[in-house]
Amino acid sequence: MDISIITASDIAGGAEAHTVALAMGLSHRAHRIFLYGRCAGWPDDQLPRQDLPLGPKWSRRTILPGLTRIPAERRWVRSLPTAAAYYMQFKREQIAFSADLAAGAPVIWTEHGRWLGGLFGGALRNRYAAASRHVSRIVCVSGEVAADLAEFVNPKKLVVIPNAVDTNRYSVPDEESKRLLRDRLLPEHWRGRAVAVMASRLSADKRHDRAIALARAAEIPLAVVGDGPDRGRLEEVAAGSPDVLFLGYRQDIQDVLKAADCYIYSGGRTDGMPMAVLEAGATGLPLVGFAGDPGSDVITNSGGLLIGEDERPSAADLAALVAKASTSRDYVLRHHGKDRWLDAFEALFSDVTGT
């Protein structure tokens, strides 16, 4: 099956990782995948891609100039070769291009997060609902995401396919491997102590200061993996503490996870199902999160620790979590394995194309 992906993003986030994993997985199952645009992490040496002169992802800052570019961008999209199906995941592509593409083949969207609030979300809502009439299916990464969309799109078009991870890539290390990774990646003064890790794009909406405050209150070192516009503020929150280490963007995230003893998840209000939490779970790490954050059911279902708004767990609470046998990997294997995820997407594409 020929599947064309239309997307434009230079940010290395969870949605981009989702797209790359889906493309690679379907390609390995003999489907022909082609990317029009750009996607952070796309393997140009393995999968074909053609650049399109598309502007940046829509955001509160870019949406007004983005709307003015739609006519020119639509002309480029109309010239694309016909495929068996088209796949898109960002608002600009979904809203601007779906009607044109659907004239030639079925269109599938994926929605990665809860619906946006405020003026920005309100401004997009009617346009999104109108564009969704041209779509065959909208994949939602969680039931919460589907419930949001069901308020203004046809619920019959919604299908929930939870995120997944490659559990061969993310695995539980043996003691010697863990020791070597800790020696290589973590400060010497952390040796002999339980270590927490958090991996995410650092943006204010995710309220990562909660994770820093938690780690400091529980007297557990915290390695922060990722970068973003909120990093400077978070470094001020950490106040130069030797027990908070900012590692920046890393391509060896699986090694950092293997060097840690637990994972702290701090999610934004519009997050869907956090990939980093699933990756940490697949590594066998006990999971810690904050009640009310989207996707926090993964933490409770895998036997982790969910913290209420006014709760302040002690060092003994986190030590007890780290000490007990983690069930997080078993949960991820059962519910978020990559093969099961690819099966669901493959069946979906077959259904909408009639093949």
C-alpha cells in the first residue's frame, strides 16, 4: 500500500517520534511510505522524503501568518502524486489540506493530545470540525482525547489506538550494565544513591517545576533530559542544586533511563499519552506522576505512585517505590507493545482503502 505522510515539524517531540515509528514499522511490513515535508528524526537514508515549502507548525505565535500562507501551500499539496491513503497529524495540515487530498484518496488523522483551551483552541475548533468531514478516521492516542473530539466531530470517525514503544529497544538492564551507564552518564557524587529521571520537551505548560520540587523534597537526585523554552526558568527553580542535572536533548535516552531508578512524569494539560512514560515503563522503572495529568492512568495501572495536589511524598516514600519490584514493564508489554500497535494501524489503513 502507498501511504503518503504530509507534515512539517522541526521539533523533536513525541508526535514526531510517533510518526517516524509508524512509518518505519509499516515500511518493514512492505508498505511504501513517503513523507512530503519534514519531520524531526525522519531517517532520510531509509525512507523517501520530498521537501515542501510549508511554514512552521501552527501555534499561538504562528497561526496568523500561517493562515495567510494556506492558499500557496494548498497549491503545492494539490500537485502531490495520488496515494492509497494520506496521513496527517498537525492542525495546519489537517485543516488546510484534507479537503483537497480526500478528493483523491482516504485521509487519516492522528490526534496526540487533549483539545486546546482558550482563544487559540476556540479559534481552531470550527475549522477543525469542518475539515474533519473529509476524513475517513481520526486516531486518538487515548480515550480522553477521543472524548474531547466527540464534542464537535463525528464520533463514528474516532478510533483509539494507544501509543506504543519498541520493547526490544527499551529493556531492563542487568546490574553490571546499569553500573557502567551510571559511571558514564551521571555525576560521581550521585553514586550509591537512587536517581530519578524526567525526559520531556521543556515547556511551561508541562509544569516541570513540580518534578524538581518533588525530587528535592524527597532528597533524590533528578536528571532532566530534554530542552525547550522553559529550560532557563527551570534552571532558576533548581537554584544550582548539585542534585538537579540538566542533560539537554539526548539521542541515547534509553541509556539514561537504564541508569536511573525511577521516572517522574509531569504532564501538560493538553498531553495525550506520554511516550516518555511508556519508554520508562518498558525499561522497568517505577513511575511517579501527578494526579490529574493526562495519561496518568498509565502510572496507576503499572503500580506506580500518583501524587495528589497537596501531597508531599517523603524520601522514604520514594525509597519504598524504588525498592519494590516494578510491574511497569509487564504492563507496557501487555498494553503498549509495538506489534499490537502496528497491527491496529495496518488494519485501519486496510479498512479505509478497502484492501
